[in-house]
Amino acid sequence: MRILSGLLSASVFALSATHALAASWTFTDATVSVQGKGTGVGGARKDNLTPGKPLAKEFDLGPNDSLKVILTTQEGKSAKRPHQAFLLLKDSSSNLDVSYPLSVKESGKAKVDLTQKELPTQFLKSQSKVSASLVIASFGSSTGYNSEAFSLNVISDKGVSASTAEKPLRYGKLPEIHHIFRADQKSPNVLISTIFTLGAIAALPILLGAWLFLGGNINHFSKAMSDAPIAHALFVGSIIGLEGILFMYYSVWNLFQALPALVAVGLITFVSGSRALTEVQDRRLAGLR
């Protein structure tokens, strides 16, 4: 029992020591600088950053200034690339915050550049200082880093009024949507339909004359009806039926009502027409014209 108790105590002590010595994320070789437009090399204000010790003096960020933060991320004592690293800006009066990710290389070298144009409109209107914190974290047991690094005093251009902030998106019940469907398509004018109908009827005598001119023989009507009465009757009736379906679609029916009828009557036309043409071929092979 004493041996088991000793082993258990040693295991607990080893785990506690391992947890105490667990690495944490930090940074080194960090600098922050603010440079105005046209100031040239050496005209920027530049300070070194120390982990856990924010700068006492705040930086002024004007309309034409650019802010740059350069550092090297570390896990414990080794420079390493974390899963996430960003500069967090927070307005102390409204508690509004916005983050800007740092571009980090595999060696841990990281930097971020931003100008006043990239700040939210609320930051430009605020009269309080903006707190800038560095956040570094990654997967694993290492403790992340999150601490204030410096402060910003955003100086807006007095001659340019800041644009009105957009109303934030809020999810909730929206007003009922009433759909307005397009009215059904109507047939053309009655006068236009009558003109084209009369034109089609007037073409029937011309069609009959051309049929007689090409050798049509009406004397074979009785023989054709005696040899294949059902085929000829169904063929002529289906042609008339197709015209009737087209008329109904033109005047009353919609496409979904006309299509099934067209398929059914068209099948009858195809089958009966083939039988009727077989009968006509038999008469021609027999020498009847």
C-alpha cells in the first residue's frame, strides 16, 4: 500500500511540474511606429514593445499616418508561427473592438500595417483613446498571449465629416412578403385572329387544285375506304383532332393541358398514317393511279 501511495504521489507531482513548465506564447524584437505621409526616412515615431508592459505614451494617428507593428512570435523560447496572431483595437468608451491579422512567416516574423481609412467610423468619431492589444495563440497546451501593448489617439480630419455609420444587421422577424405574379398571357386581338383564319381558309382551294394538278384521283376513295377503312378514318380524324387541340390551346387551354392531348393524338396519327400509306403503296404497286 505504501508503495502504491508513493507511486501515486510521484505521478501527481510529475504532472503538476509538467503543467507548471508548460510553454506559453509571447513575442520578441517588437516595434511600433507611426509615420506621416511625406515625412521621409527617420521621420516616424518608433518605440520598442515589451510583453506585458504597455507603453505609457500614446501614439497619434492622423488622417495621412500609417501604423506599423513588427515582432517575432515565440512559443516558450523558440520562434514559431502561431495559429492566430492579430492586433486588437478597442474603443474604451463604446467597447467596440476590431481585429487586424498579422502576416506571420514560418520563422515567426510578423507584421501588420494599417491606416486611419481602415478604422471603423465609430473610432473616428470617438473622443476617447483606442487601446491596442496583441493576441497570439495556437493549438496545443501552450498558453496564449493577450495583453495591451500601446494606445492610439485617433485624430480625424476636421475638414472632412465622417460618414454616418450603417445600422448594424439584426436578425429577427421581417415584414411579410407579398408576391405579385405576372398576369396570364392573353390571346391576340380578335381582328388579327380573324384575318389569319380567313387567310388559312382561302388557301384550301389552292391546296385542292394543286393536289388535282399533281394527279390526285378521287375515284379511288371507295377502294381505299374498303381496303383500310379504320386507318384512313383515324388518320383524317387525328389530323382534324390536332387542329382542334391547337385551337383549344390558342383560346382556352394552357401548355400542360395541351401537351398530353397532343401526345395521345399524335401517336394515333403516326400509327394510322403508316397503315394508310401502306394501303396507298399497295394500290400503286398494283398499277392503280
